[in-house]
Amino acid sequence: MLAAAILVPLGVRAWKETAYYKNMDTFFRHNLELNPDAWPATINLGVARMEAGDFAQAEPLFRKTLALNPSSVHAMCNLATVLRRQERREEALPFLDRALGIAPDLPRALAEKGRILGELKRYEEARPILERALALEPDNPDVMNNLAICFLATGKTDEAGALLGRILAAQPGNAAAHANLGILLYQKGKADEAIPHLKEALRLDPKNQPARQLLEQLNAGTGGK
């Protein structure tokens, strides 16, 4: 899910000069130089850094945003995301709780909190939160995938299968859904049916380690079918 960037006008000069910037990162950096205490400039640069994968640089920008605007739920969610991406999940949860205290039905905060709890293997806590997020955004494939993982981990394979089927009906190229469906089929003792989904997951996303590990295991046990 892409982070929300809040684009707020920061002056006529900055607006006129946008054509000269090679990329949005440069644009937001320049706006921040012109407006060092303007939280929209800070959060926008943080989003640009986060989407570039530079989580270490994004983190202080979101913290500065919260210092300037303590009620920014977008900054709270973004900070939680960069903390998760740095494997600091427990640190992320209080920021999501703060966001949900301000906006209890904020889909992004619910989705991020549910995902983090799932990654911490706190599946029973994650499941109702992800179900709330899905009720608010019924077609969100990330939420469906993460909820399916919770169902898989707690033995609710039928519920997981229904969600994964919904994702693949709408997005046949969803690598995570193929990987999760392959895992589900394997858990049901249907290894032959699992293998095509695992292969498709890896074709779409060669970095999908759960799919790769399970496929290697199955190939070793089935003579490489």
C-alpha cells in the first residue's frame, strides 16, 4: 500500500520552480529548505525517502513531522511502516495506537497494525483488526493476504482459501496470493496442486522466500516434479 503524501501549497516560488526539478525528492528537499518548520514539506520528503527504500532517512523526517504536528495520523502510520521495515515492530505499535485513538476507523492504521501483529505471530490479536480493515476496504488485496495468513496460522484453511480466491479472481498476477495458496494446498496435503502456484509466485516475484523454500522442499521430496 502506498503511503499518503499530503501535498499542501508551500508558496508561489516553489510552485513555479517544479518544472526544474529532476524528481519529487529534490522538489520536497527544496521545499523543506524554504520552509524548515512546515510539516507538509517534512512529511512529503519522508514519503519520498520511504518509497525509495531509505527507511533510515525517512524515520527522522516523520518524527519531525509529529513534533511539528502531533495529531498527524499520516505521519504516525508512515513512521510505523518504516519501523516495521527496519524490523522494529514493537516500536511501531504505539504510533498505530495513537493514530487509531484519533481516527478509530482509519483503514491504513488498522491494516498496518494487523500486519505487524501477524508478523509477531500474534494471530488471534491480528485477525479482528484485519477484519475491521477489510470491512472498510473490501477489495484491498494486502489486507486479504495478511488476513489469510492469520487464518492459515490458526487452522482456518477454508476461510483463508476464500480470501485468496477473491484476490486471484481480481488480480491473477498477485504473487503473494499464489504463494499463500500454494502453502494452503500443501497444508491440505495437495502438494501437486500447490506446486504450480508456488512456481507462479516465484515467476512473478523471484524474491518470495516462503514460496521458494516450500517449492525446494517439495521438489526434493517429489523428484523435482
